[in-house]
Amino acid sequence: MWMVILVCAAAAMLAAALIFALKERTEQDSAVSRGNLSASEEPGAAGEQEAIESAAEAPDGPEDGENGQGKTDLRPDPSKPMAALTFDDGPSAAATHLVLDVLEEYQVSATFFLLGRNISEDVYGDVQRMAALGCQVESHSWSHRRLTELTAEEIQEEVEKTSDAIYAAAGIRPTLLRPPFGSYNDEVKAAAGVPLFCWSVDTRDWESKDPEAILAAVQENAFDGCVILMHDIYDTTAQACQQVVPWLLEQGYQLVTVSQLMEARGVVLEAGGAVYGSAKP
């Protein structure tokens, strides 16, 4: 008698387990069809595709500018002060990564105008890190020659070779050119093929090579919408960034890329004519 009861009980338990499993499977399949499972739950190929499509449509994710430039999690607030840190003449194996360390520590963006001749394989990682941190990677010509002394063909070669070098390093192409020495004329503007971008605050870090003097130049001259010029080829500039960045943040500045600055202020960048260097309210 007891044996019969035990067998019946075991059979009932098995049937209940099967019914529960079938119900759970049905609910899971229904969730997959609605795209309600996250990628971490590994719902199978169909569910993974749903998760990918859902992530691609998410409105709160990072947004890319052209060619992925200036990627950031949050757009700057146009009603609040902002400034754009820019660095010329790199990348440098000695100093660029130190500048990037500061930017990463404070979770801010900057714009790097690179010299094509300096983009060797040993600094590819730095260029890729710039993009990964949401910085903007742009051109400062190939060889730092004064473009006003070159022919149109030579200017185009300076631009194109640098574009190819940046693409080889990080898979993006520059959309702006900072002319060496800030030197340009109508021929340069026409031949460059991209907007020219200069600056409005010159720290003269190449001259002083003094972190305190660099900080003082920023403190004395920064304004809402300014573009600050530094060079990521000097250790002293990297040291200055450890003071410049927190000081600007303490003053209420949002530190953004040059394209973010222009977009926030409603400035449309155009090639062949205008030259840019600030975006005041």
C-alpha cells in the first residue's frame, strides 16, 4: 500500500515539474519575441539580435559626431559656460598619454590636432585612446610647414597624408585642419578642403615650459566659448593639465571638443571660407 502511495506521489511531482518547465519555457519564448530579455541573459540568437537592435535604438547611449569624432555620453548644456582644450604637434610617446590620463581622471574631452609625421605605430594606442575617451582627433598637417608658402598641390598632400595616417591609427578621418603657426590665406582655405580651426587663448606653453605659467595664462584669459591652445609634446604641459583641468571645472566650465562647442553655440562649420577659433554666447 505504502509503495503505491509513494509511486503515485513521485509521479505527481514529476508531472508538476514538467508542467512548470513547460510554462517557464513558454514565458521565456514570449519574452524573447518581445525583446524583453537583456543580452546577459543569453536568450539565444533571436534574443541576442533583439538586444542588439534595442541597444542601437536606445536614446541615452553615446552619440557620435561625423566619423565618430567627439563621442561623448552627454551633450554640453548651451546655457552654461564651456571651453575647448586643444593640443597640437602630437602624438608624443613621452607626453600624450600623460595628458590623456588627466582627461580620463576628470572625465572630460579635448581636441588633438596631430602632425602626420608623428603618427607611428608606437603611438597608435594613444590615438585610439583619444577616440575612446571621446576626444576629437584632427589634422595639424603632415610636416608643420607654413602652408602659406606652399602650392595648392603641396597643401593638399599635407592634408591627405595626415588624414591617411590618422585613419591607419584609429579608423577615423579628420574633418578639420589647424594650420601650423595659425598661418593661412585664401589659397590655404581653398586648398585645404576642410574648415580651418585656430584658437583664442594661447598658453605659450612651448615658450615657458612652466606649469605655473601655463596655468596663469589660462586663468587670465579663459572665457566662455574659448579655444585653448597647448601642445602635448611637453611633459610640462602634461603637468600643467593637472592644474588647468580642475581649475576650469571649478570655475564652472564644461570641457568639450571644438565641434561640440560649435554645435552647442549653433555655429555651422564650413570649408573654403571662414576660420574658427571661439564660440562666444
